[in-house]
Amino acid sequence: EPEVTQTPSHQVTQMGQEVILRCVPISNHLYFYWYRQILGQKVEFLVSFYNNEISEKSEIFDDQFSVERPDGSNFTLKIRSTKLEDSAMYFCASKGVGAGASNEQFFGPGTRLTVL
Amino acid sequence: KQEVTQIPAALSVPEGENLVLNCSFTDSAIYNLQWFRQDPGKGLTSLLLIQSSQREQTSGRLNASLDKSSGRSTLYIAASQPGDSATYLCAVRLSTGTASKLTFGTGTRLQVTL
């Protein structure tokens, strides 16, 4: 069964460093999302991406964040200068489009980001 | 702003019991609602999706209902098993826009004991 994959599973970085989190969405999906979950808190929406541009973003998704689809398969989230409060589990999700496509968002296993 | 709440926050039941998890949302103009399972430190597994025009969806021992006008959904788990132990999340999609975000609830942590 097709699934969303994410790498790495765990990333440890120093405050102020740049990190790139990678996702491979389900192959025929065209809508992509990033969410995060700070330990013990709700899952929060960060950004959605369609047709090579951001469709919607939350107030969390400030200038330190960017997303990119560098090729036909990868979808990345970059944090330019990490802060302690960026420590969280980051989830990628994707959704199909068109007649017959499910409206479900399918989530990857997450990347745990720890900022020291 | 859409707020999603789940009650109870935690639940412990003996194996074999039927149980109900509750989800409420403040804005009834939803497009659909999705129930997820999350195991500790893991990702989100989609269990059921209910469109706003539907009243319920079933998958195996799971049944989800939706009452859009009252802003409520329930997840019914029949004949619970220890393997059902996990956190259950509901999430609503508000807009009819196809790229719309999901707003998640606080989750119910379920433990099924032997």
C-alpha cells in the first residue's frame, strides 16, 4: 500500500542552525502539507502546497520556514535558523485530487526535531 | 476560529468492552471530519473519514458518526482489544477548498487492559 515517507526519523541540531526535513508523498498525490506536534500538545497545521506554490499557511509559518518541491518526488521543509521552541515532531501529509480521489490526508511517520 | 475538543482526555477499559470517544467542534460549517490513531512517538494513521453529507462510516470494529448541526462526532469501538491502546485524534476540515488544512482535537488516550 502506498505511504508517505519522511527522513530523517530524528534530527538533533544546535540552535541557530538550518535544518531540512524531507518527505516523499504518495506518488499520484498533488496536495502536500506540513504539520507539527510539540510534545504533549495538539497537532498544528503549518503549510499547504499545491501546484508549486503555498496554498495556505499558519501564523507559525514565519520567514524562518520555507517549503520546496525540488523534483517530482520530494517535498521539503526548511527551517533557516532553528530556535529551542522549534523542537517538535514534524509530520508531512499528502492528498490526492480529481474524480475518484479520496479526501483523506495521509500522514508520514514524522521527523522528531530536537534543538539544543 | 475552529476549536476542536475531545472528551475524555484519557480512558481505561477492560478488554472486550465497547466504548465511545467524543469529538466536538465549534464551527459546524465543516467539509469533512477524519479520525486518526497515534501510537506513542509515531505518526498518524487514518481510521475513518466522514464527509459533511454523511451521518456515519464503518470500518471493521470502528464506527464513526457525525452530527454536523450540533458540532459533534463519536468514534465507537466494539469489543475493544489491548492492541487498540493508542491516542485517538479527530480533525476537521473547515473549508470547501481542496487544499484546506485540518484542525486537530486534543486527543483521547485509550488504554485497554487484559
